[in-house]
Amino acid sequence: MPLRIAVVADRIAWEERRLIDAAPALDLSVEWVNDESLCLGAPDAPALRDFDLLLVRSRSYTRGGLIATLAEAAGTAVLNTASAIHACENKAALRAALSAAGVPVPDHRLVLSRKDFTRALAELPPPAVLKPVFGGMGKRVTLLRDADTAQSVYDYIEDLGHAFEQAALVEPYLPGGSVRCFVVGRELVAAAEFESGGTDWRNNAALGNRNRALGHDPEVAKTVDAVIDVLGPGIYGVDLFRTPDGLLVNEVNHAPAFRAVATATGIDVPSAIARYAQELLA
């Protein structure tokens, strides 16, 4: 009987569909489970007990870690682990953990108030980037080009954002491209370089910017290994910035999109994920 894997997500996007399609060839059964329909907590929750593994791909920056935590408590195997998901969901916590392990990250300031924001801009003057601590896919990431408009930008966070959304980071704007590394287990299975497409300054794979496959790069491989040493093996999208002083880890995605990197490299990413899940369950 095929091993049963639940892809826990809010919807079936391109990536989830490819994972479902790749499964039968490896004698796996992959099904979508809506992350809004689980109602976890009971030890014998029927949403969990019929599956051998939960592949958590919640795009919500609250649901993923909570689901993984309760699933693990109920004895269900989870990919990624709850601790890894919680670390990736919080950019400030992730950067603290990486920095403590000697992994280079961008200079940044945590902003929880107008006073924090004003001081952050004094220490890291524009052009600077304002980004949410909890969030992904390039959403609500703002380039602050001028000091005289920055305070007006912050008005929207202060007046319209809920407390959860008001936690933010300020960091220097680093021009140039970024490198998206797709990790399965401990293996760097695909890497691509992304550049802004011209109409949007953000170098984010989810935004459809220009990309090209990246061959073996020892510095990239070494940096990715260091990230995995901190988080443990799993499925990650590791985003790197190239700087004159070397690579910096911008963020690590626990439920990464992979359409862009798969298209750029020609790598069969869904099959790599399915094989790794099969190895975990062997």
C-alpha cells in the first residue's frame, strides 16, 4: 500500500499540483489537506492519523508552525520540523540564530515603534529596506529611498497594521541580484540567480523576475550547509545576497515556491522532495 503524505496548505498551487503528480511513480499517495480545516488538539485527530507524513506548506506565517507543533505532539511525522518552521516564520529570530552560529546575515534593526524606526534610519540611512518580521513572497517589503518620505511610509504600519504586522526590520538596501537555493534534506538540489525585472526593485522568485541557473559555487554550498546545521535537514528555500564582502543569508523559507528555480535549472524538484519523504518513512 502506498505511503500516504498530506500536503498541508491553504490551496493547491503549481508546486502542490506537481508534488501530487510526481507521487505515484515513487509508490506514494500525496493528498492536499486544507490547513484551515484541521482543528488539531485531540491525540487521535482523524485529520492526522490516516497519514504517514505531513508536508507542511502553509503560506500563513502563523498556521504552519502551530500545525507542525500539534502534529508532532500527536506522534505524526512532520516535514519540516516544528522548530525549523517556527525559526523560519520569524525573520528576527532566524537572523539571531544564524548570526549566533556565525552565519552572515544583513545588518538590520528590529522596529517595534516609531522611536525604533527613527533610530534605525539614523543608524542605517536610506536607501534602506523596511520589511515585516512575519511575512513572505516579497509582500509588504518597501524600499525607503529618501529620509523625508520614510516617516510617511511608517504611518501605514503604525495606523493600519495590527500588532502582529507592526513588527518590522530595517536593513540597508543591497543592490544587485540574489541567489535562491532549493534544499532537500541536506542537499542543495537547485540554485538560480534572480534579478529585478525592471518594474519592481525586489529580487524575489515569487514575483517572476529574471533568473538564470547557477552552477556549482563552493561559497554558496558552504553557506547553505551552515544554514542547515542551524535548522536541521528539511525542505528550504534559502535566499542569499551577494556583496563585496561575501554572501549574506537574507531569509529561509520553510514552504518555498519552486516553480521559478525549477524552470531556470530544469531540475525535477517535486521528485526530489518525494524521494526524500520516502527516505524519511523507510
